[in-house]
Amino acid sequence: MTSHDLRAEDLTLGYADVDIVSHLDVQVPDGRITVIVGANACGKSTLLRGLARLLKPRSGAVLLDGKAVQDLRSVDVAKVVGLLPQTPVAPDGITVADLVGRGRYPHQGFFRRWSPEDDAAVEAAMEATGTADLAERPISALSGGQRQRVWVAMALAQDTDLVLLDEPTTYLDITHQVELLDLLTDLNRAHGKTIVIVLHDLNLACRYADHLIAMKSGAIVREGAPQDIIDADLVSDVFGLSSDIVPDPVSGTPMVVPRGRHHVATPAL
Amino acid sequence: MTDLLDRPADQPAAPEPTVRVRRGRRFRQARVVVVTTILGAVAFALFVATMMIGSFPVSAWEVIASTFRLQDDPSIDFIVRDLRLPTAVTALAVGLALGMSGLIFQKLLGNPLASPDFVGISSGASMFAAVAIITFHASGLVVSGVALLGAVLSAGAIYLFAWRDGVTGYRFVLIGIGVSEFFVAITGYVIARAQVSDARAAMSWLVGSVGQAGATELRILLVSLAVLLPLSLLMGRQLGVIELGDDAAQGLGLRVQAARLGLLTVSVLLVALATAAAGPVAFVALIAGPIAVRLLRGQGSGLLAAAFVGAIIVLLADLVAAHALPAALPTGVVTGGIGAPYLIWLLATVNREGRGG
């Protein structure tokens, strides 16, 4: 893994005439797992898409190793930064191996189609995600958890040092959410990949993030190691939720226990 | 499934699945080649067969020898080269063009219903042709040229209407259907106001028949196909990425808007040229792609296979239309007869899978 510097400077992003992210500065820590959290519509997915060069900045820039990504060729960015969007589309009847192979696109030329390196990358990606045994199965025949691992395999086959994932656990049950986050941690630890994940589940975010970014209304409220930044005030500010923060009995990371209007037996800590 | 993750990712991979992955890819590629070759052979066989049958039967060898000028026999040559070859070549070329462009549309717009029949390309050609025939009493090459113009203009109009920070497949399909209805309405109005003889001429063009192509239209179609078919095949790789959705495609480094415009242009030209030569032969573009994809089990781009399936459908339809029925019918009537039940089946099943858009 080569080390890379992905950062945004004074970044403003938006759709039509609405700014979603405004004048934001952020640096993605190299070789770590960064998790972005925030309420719905806080701009976290937009920021992720901006970092992956999917959106043209209204102001500022996303810099990859010091160069504005807008000035780089999209295939060159795609050799360093991979993106797994929230709802990718599996073409009709496609098999696992074929789909994973599509991740090789940025490494192939207009005429040069398939090389031994492509084979090796696809095989490594399927091995790492435990999808090699599914290679010949059509995507439509897989469970949600298997399918998500196949998409991660496609992102891995792209062989980028940075992998960005937009809510990869959304349609998964709790078992498969944990399994997927474990897999991403494996990839980070064993292969040194820098990983950025947008997540909904605050407790899983606290457990798996080396670096947590909390966003609200298109701006970063606080960022840092979860144990350093998570407290009841932050949760109240970012999510508008009253909560107690206790140590996660399994990982020791902060665990957010919401206080709703009902079933509240103890006074606030 | 969970046990696969218990193993640390840095542990060396067991060789067996690795070998299996590579072998699997080779096997799938071989399968694509075999299926595509068979489809090509069937299309060629039908191409020859359409020239064998008629009031004066000709043997397969005589057809091949005469078509490829392997030997000269004036009476056979007259029947094959002068009488039957133009129709057979038109059927072959129109089928190839429609089959390939239909699959490009469907993949590009992410919808099995998004064939040029429905999104206003064919109806644009039809409206222009009907107006030319009825209002200006045009015929032959002029009608073809006007139809070509109509198809290209309507595609351009749909693209512009659908533009909003780029064009998405979904909006293109919806606006295309709207534009299509608009053209159908105008066509109906023009025909309703026409003299009976003009209306009849227009209607027979509108049904679509491979027998109506003139020599010039055919030559233009063939030359264009020689350029557009290889170009489409080269763009199949971009298509394979674009069909993963815009975000995934951009994440893989594809310039999505440029690629979509390029693919749309090529496929619109294919449909426009085919329609200009033979009229809007219904449903071929809709059904060829899904059949090819199913036969290939979703492997590869399927574009060449779809082109062959398109050719097979049109050649078969031409055989049935010209010989199997008591009275000779236009090709479009037969393809419509095959396509309508498929469309009903598609509408019934697609929405059950929640993919109808």
C-alpha cells in the first residue's frame, strides 16, 4: 500500500441550487478506518460522493495527494479511490465472478481487455471476502449479506488504496452488519487499506471507527477517536436525541443508549 | 458463511478456489463464444433459407454460390441476386441493427422496457415518414431520409428534455414514452385526415417490412453497420460498467455522461438506419436483447449475440410473412405477433420483481 493524502479544503457541494455541504475542511487519516455519522440529510453521503469525485465542487476542492481530483482523469482517481455506492445495480443474470471482474475497469484500456493481473485481483478480492465459493452463482440467487460481500469484492478488485462505502450495512440484519464491518477491519489491518464508511448505527460506528466524523447540516460538528469525541451533548446536538453514554461491554468503546419518552427507569447520568 | 470470516484475511489462500475462479472465467468465456457462434450460424442459415424458398426453389449451395459469386449461372443469379438477395440482406441488416441497439438501450437505461420502440425513437421516425408520404406524397429514398431525420431528431429532443445536470436512464424513459405518445397522436391525426390511397401507403410503411428497402437505403444501411456494429462492440465494456448504476460507474472511473451520450448516439443511429430502410419493424429491439442475455446466462456484454438474435427474429418473421401464410404480409405484422405476448409477460413479471421502474 502506498500512503495517500485525501482531503477536502473549503469544500461546498450541492445538487440543483441547494448547498448540501458548505465550506468544509476534512482530512481522511491514511491507513485508518474513518466512519462518518449524522442524522438523515446531514450531507454525509454527499461528502463521500464528493471525495470520490462524483460531484463537482461549488467551491474549494477535494485534493488527492495534493492535486485537485477535478483536474485528474477519472480513471486515474479510480485507481486510487474506490467507491461502493448505496444502491449499485446488479445486471440481469450476472454471476458473482463476472460482477467482481467489472471492478477491473479502471485498469483496462480501450482495447486491452483482460490480463493475468486482472485474474489475480479478482481472485484475491473473492478470497478476501469469502465469495470465491459463490463465483458461478447468479447475484439474484444470493442472500443480502452475500450480495453485499460481492459488492465489496468488486470494490476490492478495483485494487485501490482507499475504499469509500456509502451505508454498506443498510439492508443487512445485525449479524451481517457485524460480519461486514469485521471484513472491512480485516482489509484495513491485513492490507493497510484506508477505509471511509458512512454508517447509520452509532454504536457500530463507535466500535469500528479509528476516526469518527459527526456531521450536521453539511458541516462537521466534531471529529476524532470515538472515545475522545462522543458524549451526550454531541449526540443531542447531532441527532437531537437524549442519551446516556456507557462503555460498550464488549469493546470498551462508547455506547450510546437512547433515552426515549417511554421505558426510562433511571434518571439521566 | 461466517466461518469464512474467522480466517484472517492475510492467511495464504487455498489454491483450489483460486484455480476454480480462473477456470470458471475461461469456461464462461468459452460458453459465450460457443453460444454466440451458434446464434451467428443460425442467422446465416436462415439468411440462406429465405433465399431458397419461393415459387422457384433454389438449393442452399446455389444460393451461397450465387450470393458470394463463387460461380455464375444467369438464371439462378437472377433469382438469387436480383430478386431475393436485397430482401434477405435487408432482413439480416435490420435484424442485426435492431437487436444490438435494443440491448444497448435496455442496459443503458436500466429497464427491460426501454427499447427504442417505446421511448419515442421509432415513433418519431414514423411520424416524419407519415407526414412525408401523406402531405408531400414522398416515396422511396425521400421517405427513408425523412424517417432517419425523425428518429434522430426525436432522440435529440428526448435527450434535451431529460437533461438536468446530466441525463439519467429513468428520466429518459419517462420523457421518451411521453414524446412517443405525442408522435403517435400526430401520426394518427395525419392519417385520419388523409386520402384513402395516401393513408394506405403510409400504413404499409408504418407496419414495417424488409421488402420495402430500396437499393440506396440498403447500401447506406450496410456501410453504416460496418462502422457502427464494431464500434458498439468496443463500447460494450463501458456499457458493462454503466449498467451498475451511475455512481458505481463513476466510482470505477467512467465518464458516465460522455459514455451514455456516445452509446445513445450509436444505438439511435442503428435504430434510425434500420427504420429508414424497412420501417418500424415492431418488437425486435425489445425482445432480442433479453433472449440473448438469457441464452448467455448473463455473461459478457451479449451485444453480438443480441444482434444475431435480432437477425434470426427478422429473418424468421420474413420467412413466415412471405411464405407460411395464405397471403404475404409485411414483416412487422409477424414480429408484432411474437412481440405482443412477450410484452404482456414482461409487464406481468417485471413489476413483480420491482424493476419496472
